[in-house]
Amino acid sequence: MTKNMIFGSIAAAGLVALLAILDMVLKFPFGGYSLTTDILFLLGAAVVLYMGWETYRENR
């Protein structure tokens, strides 16, 4: 159960990071509305990815 929650949070953070990168590069799916928002999404996703990875390593 715990590993499923960790993998779910890692997958969600990866999806957010992917969408932010796509928005910065291709102006898709959000039309390139705000570069600042995309950067903050990337930072937030990076923090969640790091925390998820560390938690997974700790629970092994």
C-alpha cells in the first residue's frame, strides 16, 4: 500500500514536470501562459520527485 502511494506521487510529479516542460517548449497544453508558473511547477515537481525517491529508498 505504501509503495503504491509513493509510486503514485512520483508519477503525478513526473506528469506535472512533463506538462510544464511541454508548455515552455511547445506552448502546449496551456498556451505558454506564464513562464514563471512553469518554472514553479518544475521546482515543485522536483521536490516531490526527490521526496518520493528518498521515501522509497527508506522503505526498502
